Amino acid sequence: MAKQPIELGNKEIQQIRVMAGMGLSIEKIALILGFSVATFYRKKKLLPEVKSAYDMGLAQSEYSISKTLYEMATTDKNLTAIIWWEKTRFGRSERAEISHTVQTDDKPQILVYLPDNGRDEVKLNKQPKEA
């Protein structure tokens, strides 16, 4: 006996937009709507209105959060928002990297990156040579 085809009406398509906008995964959206993840992907591929609803939900959510964060950083002068904005949008980081190159006899060079933890001075120990 064949399974009944799953129909998505305007109500379900609206729910997809809202749930995607709330950050629910495709797995959760499919679970709530009562079908498999594979069915969701198939509907998204075959029905432009499903893909559009999902993409629009994600875009509206990102816009709303970005707008709020931007206002917090610029208008409210919220330091946390400013730091987060700089790290995520401008790629800035407070990590300092120290590199050290070790040349061994006939082996290739080894380049080691050590993050600066701000606590201890970096000390490099030499390994004893094998006889």
C-alpha cells in the first residue's frame, strides 16, 4: 500500500518560514510538521514556495538580529555588542600568536604556533638528542 502524498498548504509553508526564522533545524521542522527530513529536502527542492519560505525565514531572522545588534553597538554603546560585532563581522581577534621555528639536523623544520594566554612567559625546552 502506497503512502499518502504529503500536501503542504499555505499554513504549513507559513510555519516553515516562522520556524526557520526562529532557528529551528530542518530536522526539527520536519518533526513538527510530521514527516521525514528526506521528505522536507525533497519538498524544498521540488516546491519553490517551500525553499522560499525557508530561506526567507532565515534571512528575516538574520536581519532582525543584525539590526538589533548594530543598534546596541552604535546607539546604546554596548561594549559586548561592539566586541562581538568586530569579531564576527570584521574578523578581529584578541588572540596573539607566537611562532617558533626549530631546525633539526636533517629533518624538516617544525613550525609551532603557541597562543598567548597572558599568564606565563613562553619557554622552549630543547629535547635531548638521541644517540
